[in-house]
Amino acid sequence: MIQELADFEKESDSNKATPEKLLETVNFADDVALEHIPLAGAPSRKVAHCFVLTIGEKVAGMALFFYNYSTWLASPGVYLEDLYVRPEFRRRGLATLLFGALAEETQRISEGKGRLEWSCLRWNEGALKFYERIGGTRMEEWVSVRVAGGDKLEHLKQLADEVRASSNNNNK
């Protein structure tokens, strides 16, 4: 299915996953189409990590991240949620130091095969130019999509419940 997804997304050559690597790196849940089967155990309350840079006694910058996964690479990676360097500490290479730590962490968890990803607001041209200078690539073909908030998440769950109920009625 992963190759089918890559083909559908016109990225056939991007898929480097093998069945063996996927079995080694993915916890597969049972069939969730007709009934919801929760994964074993909830994640730790601390699901994010943060690198903090201090200069003297002042906190100068931080990079908050969490681990993600690429099916095409069959490898874990790092998603940078927030990077911030205080204005008085900018243009000293601190963001580059934080990205270096993120790159090291990405290599550590992925045996050098993973990727580091993040999003940036379109209007933040200064940051976008910096990201390109350090080797980042704009992913123009991708669009961020989210479902946020209790009401919207609850609505999504209700839609799935309706599909399950309809499917169960059709199978009788």
C-alpha cells in the first residue's frame, strides 16, 4: 500500500521502504475499519523534547521537537515544532547550532536515514532564506492540513462511527 500511495502522489521513486524495514520499525494495529481498537497504552505525557541554548545565565533560544515517521523511508525522523532565538541573540549562529543538534538527533534515531522537517509561515521570508542557506528545501507541492479542537475532533470521530454503523448494517 505504501508504494501505491507513492505512485498516487506521483512520487514513485521516493519510496525506499521495504516490507522488512516496515516490520522492524512500525507497530501495526489490528483492523480498525469496522471497530475501533485502541493502541496498547497511551503515550507519555511528555511527547515533545526541547533543546535550550543559554548564554551566560540567559536563555537565548530553543528548539521544540517531536519524533515522526516516514513510510517511504521506513525510518523515524524529527519534526521541529518551534524554533526561536531571542532578538538580542540573533545573527550569532545560534539557530544554526540548534539545527545542528536537531540534525544530530535525527541521525541518531534513524541510523542516518531519517529526515528533519518543519513548517514556516509564508510571510517569514527571512527565516525561509535562512532555511534554504542551511540546506532546507521548500515543499511547495505539500499543503498543511489539520483538525484542531475538541469539537472538530469529536465530529471526526462521529463521522467514523457513522461509517462503522453503516458498514455493520450492510454486513448483516
